Amino acid sequence: MARGTRRRRWAAALGVAALAVGGGGVLAGSAHAEATAAASTAVDFATHCIPPAIAGIPPIDGTTTAQITVDNAAPKVGDTVTVTYTVIKPAASNPVDLALPADIMTPTGKVALGGAQTGSVTVAGPKKNDPVPAKGAFPQFSMTGTFKVTAPGAITLSPSDYNIHTSYIMELDTPCTVTNGPAPVSETVTATDGGGPVNERTISLSKASGAPGDRVVVSGTKFTGGSAAIAAGWNGTSVTSDTQAFTVPASGTIGVNLKVTDPATTGIVVFEGATWDPAKGAGPAAYSVIPVVNPGDLTQKLNSSVKAGTLSMSQAGDTVAMSSVDFGQGGASTGDLQTVTVKDFRGGPAGWSLTGKVTAFSGPSGASIGADQLSWTPACATKTGSPSTCAAGSAGTVGSAGATLASTPNGALTGGEFTANAKVSLNVPAFTAPGAYSGTLTLTLS
């Protein structure tokens, strides 16, 4: 066998078989222990890991140290609990003199439920690990998922089987199973009856990861028989392009073979109706889409960024010529406000408000027209493509107290470019002394 071929075979073996009992997303061990010691317990359990045949490494039997933590240890029936499964100490270390690269491992697994509620929770972790030195210890890794509480009482959580998918030289899996399970209980939550109707719909997955285009069986119970439903990918805030419509069987028990392709998918949900409604759905159950890297491919990570800007405004001019009125008749002196351009390039959640207030209009020999005599009819326009949409202020008196010319609301992502202006009208009393009058309109953007 040529030296290059042997080296590639060793690389494949190390990148998959050894890592199967090792790395993942790195957490600081001492910090993690301090944060979770009061709420859960690290447990040891015997583990049997089977490396891929190509690695040429026999099964690995060792001890895994793991810990289960939750975001809510005292939920009510119907609540969704987030579960974190951390493998603190894998069952083996890197056995040879070849360092392993960073970010090649995607861990998935399951957490076993017992006590008042039985079943399992699918968990998945990010493709994230530090480089592993030759013959060095593998770092710990964490996986997360959720489950819905369906019964009151003490619910136990124990670490269960996990799998390490590696993308180094080729795409390979190393499953690790609990020997003589179940593993010891690491965490217990105590659920109380929330009162009132409870959404008891639940789902589970046949696997927690797959290549783009793979199918996962989504099983569920307590759905409404005969209703139209959708199984879909989930990206943390909304459904992805991975969707499949179906009709719930009369039994309320479902089994959907969902094809998952969208790389944005990080979980699976099922819901009745046309749009996601947590009151009529279940999930998300954790799922990872693992990109395929062909043998011999080289990858480069491209890092870019979008720099946040500022909130600013400018105006077309600083003088408004208004129409004249006749002495003895008075009436409306009208004009058009100089157009104001607002640029919101902050890229955050905050909207903005543009307000104006006016002084009294001063004339000859101390004559004046009160600020409360100026009114306006605001208008605004939004540049195409802007995340926000501006709203014009209400028509009415401006005065010294001020009024709103235009604004945009707060939102998940705001910003854009906008123009605002107004028709202005000054009510001039009939026998106001002849001459020129002027006032100052101050616009404030906040």
C-alpha cells in the first residue's frame, strides 16, 4: 500500500472512529460544573462504540461521563422544557500521533425520560470542536432538544445513546450505545398540573441528523383525527422549505416520512392547519442537516460581516416660502415643508420617530402670530426594499408642544430609507399688521 494511501486511511480512522467517543462543541468543564451542580448530577455509564469498518479499529468499550440539565426544573403540564445533554468525558482519547482538525464533528443523541412521563428526547449539537492533539484527550460536547410535559409528577432524565458524525476525508458515523442500560438518572424535573386545557400533542424522530435529501420518520400522538396537518423543518423562529402536508389518521397517531433538504433546518415540527400554531402543534424535535463533503474535497470557511450604521436625517432646504394673505381678510398662509430624508442603517430592533415643534411667528413692530396657529398634514414614503415601513403623523396643530411628522415601529429587524414632508398652513387673523412674519420649525429625530 502506498504511503499516501495509508496516511489517508489513518486520517479517516482518526477523524471518525476515535472521535466517535470524543469531541464536539467545547464547553469549559469547571464553569459547566459550577453552573449545573445544584440542578443535576454528572453520571458514569458503560458505553459501546462501533467505528466505521473503513477505520480498521475494533469496537471501543469504555466509560462515558455525562450530565443532563434543563432550563425549567419545575414546569407545568403543557410546558416545553429545553434539555441539554453534555458528554463531559468521552470513553476514549485520540490513540495515534496525528492531530485532528477543528469543526469536523456533529453530535446527536437521545435522552431517556422516566417516572411520570416516559419516552425519549432527540438532541443535536453544532458542528463545532477544537483541534485534537495527537494522543490527546477529546473535548466534551453538548447537544440540546426539547420535550413537552404531558403528566404531573417527577420525570427523570438519563443520558442515552449518542452518535458522532464526522466530515473529515469522508462522511462517516460512529454510534455509541449505553451498555446494560438504562444509564443512571442525571436530572429530575417535578411537573405540576397547570389547570385548564393542555396541548398533549407530541412527536419523536427516527434519527437526529442526515445528509441533505435524507428522510426522517416523524412519529406523533394525540393529534386531532381527520385534521389537515403539516410536518415541517424548523429554524428556531419559523418553518423552513422542508414541508409535507398530510391528513391525521382517525387514531390521532401519525407517522410521516419527511424529506429534509434545507440546510437552515435545525428541528422538526408538526402542526394542524396551514400555519404554525404552538397550541395545535408539537416540537421542535432537534435535527441537523449535515452537508456532504465528497472524498478528496477541500473546504474553506468564508467569514463575512455586515457593519451596523447610524440613524441620520437630512433636508432639501431650510426655508419654506408660504403664500401671503390680505390685511382685513386673513386666512390660511400655506406652503410645502422641505423634504426630510431619514436613513436608518442601525440594523437593530428599534424604530424611530420624527417630531416637530414651532415658535411663534414674529412680525413688524413686535407683532406676532401664535405657534398654535400652524397646522400640517404630514406624508411619508418608504424606499423599496427597506425592512421597516414609515407611517405619517396625524394632521393637526403643530404648536410649541410639537407633533409627529413620521415614524416607524420597533421590530425584529428594522431600518431603511424614508422621505417625509407636509403641507403646512398658518391661520392668519384678519387684521394682523401687514409685514413679513417668520417662525422656526425644529425637527427632532429619535
